[in-house]
Amino acid sequence: MPNVLLKNACTAFSGQKSQLNDIFISNGNIQETIPNDLPLDSEIKDLDGSIVFNNMIDLGTTISEPGHEYRETLEQTCEAASLGGFSAIISFPNTFPSIDNRSSIEYLRSRSGKFHGIQILPIGALTKANTGEELAEILEMNEAGAIAFSDGNHPVKNGGMLLRGFDYIKGIQKVLLSTPYDMELFPKGQIHEGYISTLLGVPGIPAPAEEIIVHRDIELARYTQGKLHINCISTKGSVELIRKAKAEGLDVTCSVSVNNLIFSVEDLLEYDSKLKLLPPLREKETCIILWEAVKDGTIDVITSQHRALEPEKKDLEFPYASFGAMGLQTAIIALLTRYPEEETISILQKVFSDNIIRIFGLEVYFQEDKIAIFDKCENYNFGINELASNSYNSPFIGRSFNYKLNHIKN
């Protein structure tokens, strides 16, 4: 790669506030200083205030390969990540068969960097086939390169199984990710329980269905002194529980889905099945609470919660549609558009990169810098033909954004 000088770039590296900078990239890395005499092969570009992020990562991407390539191939997932400004995905183990053994971890690691330069960092299954019944080959997967352990989109119902998982994982200094839903409290739930669910006559999903599991998992982390990351919280009560756990010194972190920061249950009045999600969309005031928790550091990570689904699963009447939405291509531009304040740039650098690298100890994977440049624009309309997938279950199709990816550069 040639030496590159990017002038007038809006950055927020190393925890700094966003500011205009000139950036010199040499040998794949951002240099601390710009040489007085640039190398002869240097390329100079004036970005005129475009935003530059570094090493953006999506945590908890649901990949469809192996097993569901008709939804989206691994190459397509990586292309979507690249088009969204990401340099790496941390994949959930919810494939068919599950990523629950050494060979499956080795397979994904062998594909890392093969498609569009995207690193694939796999999360190993906590239990075999993500069933919650028997612990998976945790030690073997750790040796093969699993960066954490979780049953991904599948909540672990059995607290005893989670306890044993903590004991195993603590010994290898890895993080256990939990998904906080008590399925028994809402076996037929469709959307957030409240006024809108009553108005539409749709079974609701109450906030305690999440908060009960958040509380349980925090207490198990306290008991075992394990590292816990709670995936995709969505309620005020969950925010309060995690804030309290952090204040008490527990090693607890959490994420929120971009969908729960952009949309609310009020957006479901037209029964749009693309917005049928887990966790469900909550009320508008909860969106504000969640964003404030991102800003104050209670919420550590934002995830695209990408999950491609075929039309036969989503293009149905609302009660029969499956939960899930694609999000890799739109997560960053949606947040930049929805939250245009200056501090958003530094927040996104933290929650999509710095915090993830710190929480999961991923420094070894990011020895080189990979930047993504986003240009400000007016009314960039995101069309279905831009999706890098066999599926099209994106709630952002037809929506306008104020930013657009320029390119990713190693």
C-alpha cells in the first residue's frame, strides 16, 4: 500500500473528542506524526471534513454459513460488512451445524480475511448445538481461536448450565456472552407489551422477561467472579441493573442493538414485519434512555444485530414472520444520521471498536489500522439493489441517510 496523507479528516481516535486532523498512513498504520518531507510515492487527499473511523467491528453478527447459504453466504456477509464500514465481524455460533467444536472454529478462522479483507472472529458455542443441555468443547475451541463463548441468539434457560460455563471460561480468561430473554414469560409474544400491543391486539413481550435474566446473569458473574457481556439489552430496568453492577466493581459489560436506538414500538403501527425483532422495539422514551446509557458508558457496545432471513420467513403477516433484520450495511450511517451531534463520532469509535477490543482482548488482531471514510451527503436513499445478500429483510430499505461510505482503505 502506498503512503497516504489524508487532509482535513474528522477523527476521534484514542478516546479523543472529534476534531479535524491530517492523517498520515504508512505501512498500514496511522502514524503519530507527519514527516516534514513526505515519501515520493505519497498519495494526498483532502477529505474536506469527512469522518474517518478506525478498525470498526460488529459484535454478534449472525452468519448463515454453514447451513443456510441460501439466505446469505459468508462472502456476502463480509461484503455487507465492508460496505457498512466494518473491518471485522465477531460471529455468533448460530449456524447449522452450530459452531461448537474445534474444527468449526478452525474453518471460520481459515476464512478470515479471505472476503473483502474482513476479519472473522468466531464466538464458540457455550453448549452443544446451542441447546443449553451440555457444555460444548470450550477448551478445544479456545485453543482453535474462539474469542469468547455464548449460545448467541439462544438464551440459556438453565442457570446451573450457565454457572458451569462461567467456571470453565473463567479459567481461560475469556468472556461469556448471554442473551437476556426468559422465553417462558412470553412464549407467544410478538412486540413490546404496552399500549401499542393492546391497540394492535398483538401478544406482548414484557420488560421483566429481559430484566429477570439480566439480574440472574449478573448474580452468577458476581458469584463466579467471571467476565460477563450481556447482549442487546433494551429496557430501562436492564440499564439500571448494569449500571449498579459496574458501580459495584463487577466485570460486566453490555451491548445494545442499533435497531433499539433508531426505531420504537410506535413504528409498528403498520405491522411492518421487517421490524419484528428480538429484543422487541420499546417505547420512544426508552430509545432516549438507551442512547444516554451509551453516552455515559453504561452501554459499552452497539451491534448491527445482523441476521439475514429468506423472504419465506419475513414476507408474511406479522404474527407468522420470524424475528430478525439485516443491519451491517446501515448501522453506522443510520446512527450518524439519527444522532448528528458532534460527540456521536467519538462515541461510535468507542462502541464499534475501542471498547470491543478492550473487552475481548483483541489487540493482537488489530496490529494494522483499517480506516473507513464516511462522506456527508444529502438524502442518500438506501435501495434494495444495494444489499449484498440473497435476502432483503432490512428495515432501512427506502430510507434516507445523511452519510455514505466513501471507501475502506488498508
